[in-house]
Amino acid sequence: MCSEKHAIIRYETLKRRLAACQKLSRRLSGEMDALRREGQLHEPLYFGECPPPGLSPTGKVEKAARIGNGLYFVRARGEKFLAVHDSLAERYLTAMAAELGEWEADYWFYTPLSCAVPVSELSGCLPELARRVQSRESLWRTLHLYFPGYTGFYNDIYAGGSPIPNPDVAPLQFFGEWEV
């Protein structure tokens, strides 16, 4: 009799330990996934680079042209987007910039017009993107014409003596051809 109860107690103890281990395993796996995602951006030699986006808000990505790690020009169903990996967005973009994009599978997607705000914010810290901007004046004019709330907010809060200029005349195409 005593050995039967001992087996039940031991079984129930092991069952509880296993449940606790499974809970810990799920938590640690989640933490490791988060570290891997962040590491893909900042430690690509160890974790590998951020994979290109496979899905966009309009469907499957047909073509992706790499600008930098976690940054792509993409085409999906004939529409063009600037795709910004979530790790980049979390680290470098303001909430106003994020609001202009649509999120899908680890990436924020911006249309050729709505990408003006994230391009303005990211080009200061990502030289590979800054090199793609053919005309800063065109970018500034686009910001003033289509995103006056953002330029006012930026000039009041972030400018630090260097507001976004408002050129009177500049073409509105700040990128050359999108490479997709």
C-alpha cells in the first residue's frame, strides 16, 4: 500500500515539475527569440541578417531590393513600398513615423509618399539610406507639403536649432528610381 501511494505522489510531483519546466521553457524561448530578432539588426555576424520581407499589406512580396540590413525597397501586387524591420523602427523611429506605416510580419511598410517621414528620421543614422536620397530639398519640401503636422512637431520638439527647411521650389521625388 505504501509503495502505491509513493508512486502517485512521485508521479504528481514530476507532473508539476514538468509543467513548471515547460512554462520556463516557453518564457526562455520567447526571450531568446526577442534577442535573436534584435541581434539580427545589431549583431548580424552572429545571428544573421534580418530576412527580407515575404509579405506586405497588399500580399506576397514579388521583389525586394536590399538597402541595408532590415531595410528594403519592395514590390507587391504592383505597389511599391519601403520596408523597415520592426527592430529598426523601435530603435530609430518616432511614434508619428510608425503611425504612417502598415505593419506586416516583422516589417513596417511605407508608400513612396508616406516613407518621407521615416526616410527623414532614418537617413541620419543609416548612411546606406542617406545615399539613396537624391535630393534633401525634395525630401524637405515633401515633408512640408504633405506632413505639415510632423514638420511642425519636429521643428518644435526635435530640431535643436536645426529645423527642417522649407524650400520653395524642389521636385517632389526625393529618391531616384525605386530599384524594384
